[in-house]
Amino acid sequence: NAGVTQTPKFQVLKTGQSMTLQCAQDMNHEYMSWYRQDPGMGLRLIHYSVGAGITDQGEVPNGYNVSRSTTEDFPLRLLSAAPSQTSVYFCASSYRDRGYEQYFGPGTRLTVT
Amino acid sequence: KQEVTQIPAALSVPEGENLVLNCSFTDSAIYNLQWFRQDPGKGLTSLLLIQSSQREQTSGRLNASLDKSSGRSTLYIAASQPGDSATYLCAVILRGGGFKTIFGAGTRLFVKA
């Protein structure tokens, strides 16, 4: 199993540009989520999904969109990038039968100038 | 609102020392609690998952305990090694509402050779 994969690893955007961060998992986990990690702030939940076709907002959803058309993929879209979205983004997946133990991807480091 | 606090924020110990990292949470209605390790510039690696019905979990030199009634968990590391140097994150998985996860800010550990 590849586990949770994220692309790209690094990205630089200009203010106002849009882009999609990709996340995929091959463990058939029903639960997937996106976090951002900022110095001194820990990880904060952006959006999550409890299954294909079902998404909901986390703690810091503004400026981000998600969709979940398949069990495997959970892309995160930045609609109009702002410098405040400079961060490291992590995708995670989990499974009810494993007590929702979360497995993380390697992260995407995003810089918005 | 669930809050997770980790003390200390940073810790430096000589090699071979036994140490305890602390995690506290404000709402005892949790589903599970998970401890992670994060190396600089890397993703999160799951260390231990404690189900709410359990009191402790062990993996090698690591032992994690959970006291829901007092809102506390501890991660005990025996015979610390320089390779244990990393940031250790505690996360609580909430009951219901999509089983969202709330993270502490982490404890940065440095083990001196």
C-alpha cells in the first residue's frame, strides 16, 4: 500500500491564483480530512469527509473548497490564494474499525506571495 | 469547545533518561486519543492510539496512559535516545459530529548524546 499520498510537495502561488492540492489513499478508508499546520498554532482542521459525496467544514474552512467523488480521492481547492494561506497542508485518512486512527500524508508546503 | 494542551512546549534531556510528556483536554467526551511523532519538515507518524475504554497502550519503549475523568494523557518514553528527538503531538478524536480530531501544539523533544 502507498498509504496517503499528496501532490505537489511544494508550491509557490501569487496572490489571487487558484490551485488544487491532491490527496489520495489506497486503504479504503471512509474518513478523510485536511489540516493546515502553522508555527505555534498546531494543526487545524480545514474540511473533512465521512464518505464519498459527504463533506463538512472544520475549524478554518474559509477560502477552501473540497469535494469527495470517490473513496480514494479528496482534493483541496484554494479559490483565490492569499498570503495568509501560506502554510503546510496535510491530508489524513482513517477507518472506523480501527478506532479512527489517523494516517497522514507527507504534506504540501505552500507559499503565497 | 474542546481544547488540547501539551506541557512542556519543549524539553531537553540527556540520553538514557526516562521522560513523561503531558497532554490535557477540556471535554472528557472523547472517542479516542492518539499520540504522533513529527520530525522536522516531515509528516505525522502515529505512535499509539488509546481507545476511550482503555487506560493505557504500550509499544516498545513507549507507554501512553489515558485518564478520561481528569482529562489527561501521558506519553512515557523509557531510556531515551538521540533518535527520539522530534515533536510529539497529542490529538483527541471527538465523539459524533464526524469524529473530528483536535490537536495539541506539541512538545519539542531534544535528546542529547
